[in-house]
Amino acid sequence: MQELIQRRRRAGLVARSAELDLFRANFDTPPEDERHRFLFHVHGNAGVGKTFLVREFEQIARERGALTAYVDESAGSVPEALEVMCRQFAAQGRRFKSLERLLVSHRERLHEAEAAALAALAPEAEGTPSAGSMAVARAGLAGLGMVPGVGPFAGILDPAQLAQGADRLRAGLSARFRSHEDVQLVLSPESALTPVLVDELSDAAADVPWAVLLLDTYEQTGRFLDGWLHDLMTTDRHGLLPATIVVVTAGQRRADPARWSGFADHMTALPLAPFTEAEVRGLLAARGVVADPVVAEVLRLTGGLPVLVSTLAESRPTGPDDVEDPSATAVDRFLKWEQDPVRRAAALAGALPRWLDADVFGAVLEGSEAERECGDSQLDELYGWLRGLPFVGEQASRLRYHDVVRAPMLRMQRTWFPRGWAERQRRLAAVFRRWREEVEAGRDTAELWADEEWRELRLAESYHLLCARERSVPAQALRDLVEACDQGESVAGRWTRLLEDAGRDAGLEAVARWGRELSEALDAGGTHAVMVRLLDRLPSPPPLTPPDVLPRDATDAVRRLRPRPTAGDDRDLLSARVNRTETPAAAPPQARPPEEASPGEAPRTAGPFQGSLPGAVTAGPAPVGAAPDGAAPAGGEPVGGEPVGAVPDSAQDMDMDVGVDEDAGEREPSGWWDVELPPATAARIRRSQAVALAARGDYATALVHLRQAAGLAPDDSGTFALMGEYHRARQVYPAALRDLRKALTLDPAHSYAWASLGATRLALGNPAAALADLDRALELEPDYPWALIRRARAWRELGDLARQLADLDRAVLLQPDSPWAHCERGDALRAAGRDEEALVHFDRALTLDPAYTSAYASRGVTLSRLGRHTEALADLDRALEQSPSYAWARTQRDEVRRRLDDSAHPAAHPAAHGPEHGPDPS
């Protein structure tokens, strides 16, 4: 009976006979027929009945014997969507056992990756890791792009620390994971899971005539499903789908033409518009509403929007009592045929929160007339009545009003009863705050941002405080947004939507506009783009002094440098180079030698867990062991700010007693949204932007942001260490020395700063001093591949080949997928006359990075030494194609050509050999 009732309600609401007939007829058309469609895309504005149409499609498919699965925004990634499908298939008697097992393995491997990230990024001294450290580990995985559905700059950790932690993380994962397939389950779960889905669907096709996948709320789920679905349906990358698969997608936007235009002959777009007058009349007639004045009033109020038509039709009005009253609101029309004042009040109050369950409903009615009139049992009955209203949908045990109904309800309450509105909003915020604090009790604050329940309560609390126009809340909302960006695009999107929703619902256009702009930035460029947009809200402190451009008096410049913390004298070396660095320009990306890298990064490609991921943090040094903004050390407090996810620094930030503008009407309080971010948060955003700019080789602009970050957080050693490294990359060595020494003054145990200082002194021609600095870095961080490779170069300059090879052996062991490490070891082996062994490492480097220019050059020289001149010439030609200004490669190519000429005319030239040392990118 219940199913029949629901089907009648769905059919009554949708009233889309043409669309239903088209979908039904598709099952009568064999897949081989060119009229058959494999994909239907339903699209239209909110309220036009997309979800109800999709549900009716599902019912039609089941009537035809199809196996069906329905996915909506409750899934946040492809693996989660596949889990939903497996559960629904099982409920229909078809177990996808292989896929279910692989999904279990995916969760297990992801847990192991978190454990490896914990060891690499947030090591505990001893004992069981804290909950906060586990949150740091999960965030670190997100920041390295290893958690599906999140952005590359996510993570509680500083982006710079994430890059450094990748070195140790790779080593930890190599030890924990048993196979390449295990790695893929974490790194690229779609590529591992989807072929199994295809096999399962193919097996099912032998037993069922059709399988139908229905993907709803595509404006949300399409972010992660659309590319996957396109690959699944249009390529054989994951295997061949059975021809009896039909897919339905439904969202507010049209199908992406850039992606789906080539599939147009195999899909049907179903744009949904408001009901026509005939459809409205038909729906009302089905409810017994036929009087022309009533129908005319419904048409006028709803504009044919299906959810509004259905809302009014459900009450079966017999006459338009106030049809001539032009001042009547839409809300009054929705409820004007409901005579019970308690129910009317409950329906209005229920619109206040963005979602309802029985507990929230009780809080909404607390102190109201409805609560006074009802006992507990009657409240349950009232909640049941609310659940049955046609404009109230249920999802995951929560109720949500349809937007087109909720919006006028909120507007009426805000404009008619402004003080009552603010009081109710503050009361609801207090309830959500109390529940949030209960969730926080006894837990490390750094863990909370990874907790879905805590985030939901924080969002609800913030929403109601924004609606109450609490003046301290905008700054806190932006601080929360920065933290949300650390958790990835999905979480960040919920905070940008919070600003949109609260701004719209509270009549705060500036807030709503900011929310829209930030949402657009997130869609266009991920969490990094949101950070860039937030830069517009930051103060602009003056650059630090001394400036990067060296003064003309080099002696004065050297004199102003601080005393070095280690042995060695740089002054003569600086004086010798000052004429070349008087007014340095930003080094273009191509001017940086191919194997050059910053501390904590591998060159060009950092291996399968970093550089091979588009957008991953690959170019930005990471101070090893530095406590970044937002990461909670042992005491649970982050450096330079309040505990992550905890109540902000003072009660004033979210206090219920802070003054509120309660003026009536739509007026927005003057200057209400003129907020500035706290210095620690602003510095963090500047640093994130600097790391991203450095990844593109724009060190000059990166330094501008770092100087501003240092002005905001002058005691942050990590910022000065980054500045020093970027100066080194630009070959502005006095500034590099100055900033690295500043970093070490602030934190003498900053291993990254010691490593960069050693690299700077090596570039200045002081290998003994460089060796001392690099030794110190490796004392602090023994498994530090970047420092090992730099120290190997110092040993080379000091003529100690054995120690050079020992350091490179260790670096390759720690970082087996680093092309830079293999190329450096190949050069060292070639210098030792071990050409065959060297060739193995050059081959490995080029397998890992086929565009590695200097590896081609070095391999070419090695091949020539082995008498394979033709192959050598091809490699050197390739190197020069990629980098025409590569002088060392050009010299070696000329030498190989001469040798080839000698081979052709042995008497013409005496035997000769070119330089035997490899290219030195430093």
C-alpha cells in the first residue's frame, strides 16, 4: 500500500508524461538500434521535479526487470558511490562480491596509508599515537593528493611540510604496501575499482535484462563522477560495458559540452521547465481542485514550479478565499488551507534550520506555542505530519525543506519579526554549540576537523549566528574556511555554501556575494583558488628590510650579514659574486637546471605519491619537523593560533551575548562584513600562495608573499627558511644567507634551514662549510634524501668519491622513485669509471621521468664511453631539443660527433676524449 501511495504522489508531482514515455520506450528499443539511448541527462532549476522524475525512472526500470542503483550527494567520492551501488544491488538480491571485497581492501589500504603518514608527518615520541596526530596524518595524505575527492593543498599541515614529508611517506608506504595494486587502491582507487565494477555488471547482464545507474544531484556529485562516467562510457580504459547499461544523471546544469559533445548521438538531454498551464490544471484536477479562480491563483503564485503546485494541490482548496488580496505572501499561500495554528507555526519554525531531525525539531519548537500546546507524544505526531508535507524531503534520516518553499518562509519571519528572528537564531546556535562541545569533550582539537559530526554541528552553529548577524562571526567563518580548505574541496565547498546560504537567508548580500565568489573559485581552481581569493581580504604589510636587491656597496651588504652559526667564511665569496647579482631578476623556470630541487622536493617528478599527481605539492620546500600553522603539537595547541576546531581564542568570537543588529526589514548593517583575518591565518594563506608560485618557478612573486607572511608572523622560522631557499634558487646568495640564519636563530633545530644553508654555501664554492651545515641537517633528520644528495655533491667537490657514493646509495634507498637521486648516482658512478652501472641508473631516471633533460645528456655521454656513439648522439640531441641552451650537452654532442667521424676515418684524427665529469646543475 505504501509503495502505491508513494508512486501516486510521485506521478502527481512530476506529471511529465513526455519524459516518462521517452524513457519507457527506450527499453523497447534494442541497444543495437541507433535510436536507443545509453545516457539520459535531466537538468533544470531547483524545484522543477528532477529528483522525483529520476525516482519515477527508477520505478519504470524495475518494472522492466532492471537492476538499479540510485546515488545522490550523500556520496562524496567514486569509491563511496560504488559502495552505495553495492548495497542497493545486494538489496535486490545481486551481490557484487568481488567489488565489495576490493572496497574493503581500499578502506584498509587507506588506513595503512594514514599510519604511514602519521609516521612521516606527525611522529610520536613513543606509545600510541594521539587522535590529533592521526588527524594530522589524514590531513597530510590529503595534502599529498592521496585521498580521493580532495584538493592538493588540503591537510592540517603546512604545504611546505607536506612536500618534505613526502620523502619519508614514500619510504613508509613502500614498507607497508604489498604490491602495486595496493598502492593504486590509495593513489588512484577509481582505476583499481572500476574494472571490477565493469566485470560485475557484465556478469549481471547474463541474468537481468537491464542495469540502470541513476546519479542524482549532479551539480554536486558531478564534480567527481562526471569525468569517471565519461571514461567508463566512452573508452575501454576500464573494460567494455555491457550494452544493456542505461545511465541517468540529474542536476541543475546542462551536460558539459566540452566533455559530452562527442557522445550526443547516444544520449538524450531532458531539460525540465515549469509546468505548463495544462499540466498545472491536470495535477490540480487529480486532487479535485478544478475551480477556475483557485487554479488561476495557484498559477499566479507558483509560476508553474512543480514543487509549489504540488504543495498547494495537496491541501485541495475549495476556493480562493483571499484571491484578490495582492499583499498576501507566498508563505501564506503555501499554508493558507492548513487551519490548525499549531501546525502552521510548526511548519514555519521548521524552516529555520537548514536540516531537521527529531532533536532539532524539538529545539526549534522550544519555548514556542506549539511546544506549550503539545506533549511529547503530540510532538512526535507533529514531526510525523511535517515529514509528510510535499515540500519536505527526507535524506539520511534528516528532513530538508525545498528551497523554493523555505526561502519565502524565512523572508517572512525575518522581515515581520526581526527581533524574534534574531532571538530564535541565537537560541538554535546555542543548541548546536552545546552539542558541538559535547562532541569535543576529551578529544584532541586537531582531530575534530576530520570528524563529520563535529563539522555538521560547527556549520549549523555558524549558520545561525550569521543569520542572527552576530558581528564577530564573519571573521570566524573565514578562519573556519581556511581550516576547511585543509580538509579538501568537498569540505571547503560546504563552508562556501554556508556563506551563500546564510547571506541569502539573512538578507546579507555582501556575505552571499562572497560565498558565491568563493564557490566559483573552488569550482574553477580548487582550494588553492579559494586561498588566492582570500588574499583580497588581507592587509598588506610593507616588505621586510633589507630588500632582496643588493645595495651597490657590496662591502656594506656583507658587513650587515649576521655571524654564521657554523664554521666557514662566505665574505670573500660573496664579494667575488656581487657584480653578477647586483640587481637580480626572477629566474625563469627553464633557467633552473632540470635536476635542481628544493629541500624536501624531488626534481621534476617526485615519484608516484607526489610529482606524478597533477597539482600535487612538488615545488616548495618543507621544513622537516617544523610545526606548521594549524598543526597541533603534543599539547594540542597549534603554532600561532587557537586550537584547530576549538572554540576561538575568546568567548567573544562566538558569544551569544555579543551585540546584534536587529533592525527590521532587509537593511544590511553598515560595515558588517568589513572584517580582517587574524595575522596567523593571513600569514598561512600567504605562505600557501608562495609555495604554489614557487612550484611554477615564480620565486620573485613568491618572495613578495613570504615577506608579507613574515610581517604578519615575524617569529615563524618556516617562513624565513622558505625565503632563504627561494633566494638560493634565484642565486641571490646574501639574501639567502640572511634569511636562513634568521630561521636558525628562531629555531636552531630546523633541519630544512640547515640543508638549504649548506646548498647555498656549496653554490658559493665553500664545500667545507657546506659539509658542516649538511652534516647538521642530517644529524637532525637522518633520512633526509635532499640533504644526502647535496652532501654527496660536497663530497664530490672535496674529492671523496667513496663518501659521495655512500650518500647517494642511501638517498636512492630512501627515495627509490626519485629520478634526481638515480641521475646523481649515475653521474657519480660514471666519474668512477663504472659506466655499465651508471647506465642502469640513467635508464631508471628516464623511466621515472621521460622528460628529464640532464638524464638524457648524462646517459648520452655514458653510452659514448661504452662505444655506443649512435645511441649517445640520439640522447644528446634529445637533451638539446628540450633545452637548447644546455651548453654542457652541446659540448658533449660535438665530442660524440667527432668520435663518430674518427670511427669513419680512423687515420684522420688522433684519439681524444671530452670532459669526463657530468653536468653540474648547481
